[in-house]
Amino acid sequence: MRFLFSILMIAVCTACSAGGPSVELGGKRFSVEIADTREKQTLGMMFRDHMPPDEGMLFIFPDEAPRSFWMKNTRIPLDILYFDKDLKMVSASLDAQPCRVSRCPSYLSVVPAMYVLELNGGTASELGVGPGDRMSVELE
């Protein structure tokens, strides 16, 4: 019985220390879902009614290129933050609103980006971050 309890405690402690992927921006850490496949990138934050304030979604692309996002079927306002290969913010679409019509506007990066971070709308302003600020990424 003691052996079983020891194994259970090790599993619980391991789960606690494995925080999952996260980013830090403006001195705040966010747990992030990783969108690194075409399917995950296409779905993004669609059909979600809520995102906790300390969470986000990080899109990882294989190279720097102009990026375009839209808010079709997205139910919550988002800050869409574009980063280059060095994790420096190069563009931002702040407080992008949900789109409820058939022709939704696109939110474009001003320059090529390799990473895109989506946070709850208004978060970038609250943190006081913008182009030129750096993000750190922890994938484990």
C-alpha cells in the first residue's frame, strides 16, 4: 500500500511541476495553447465563449511571412500580437472584435512575423506593451 501511495505522490508532484507551454510578455506569464499545425491555426480561438485572463494562444509558423488573421466565429475580443523570429513584437491588432457577418475584416501584420500571440482584448494595453517589446517562450 505504501508503494502505491509513493507512486501516486510522484505522479501528482510531476504533474504540478509540468506547467505546460507559456510565454512572458510585459512582466506577466501566460499559459498558452500552441497552434503549430494548419488545423489548429485554422480553428484558432473560434467558438470559445471565454478565455481566462492568464491564458492565450501562440501560433508558431515555420518562417517569417506576412500574417493575416480574422475574427469569424470568434466570440471574444482579442489582442493579436505579431512577433518576428527573434520574438520582438513587430505589429499589433488591439481589441479585435468578434465578427458576426459573412465578410469579416482581416487583421494584417505590418511586417513579416513568425509568431502570433492571441490574448484577451485589452491585455496589451493593460501591460503597456507594443511593437519593439520582446516575448519569452517556454514550450515545456
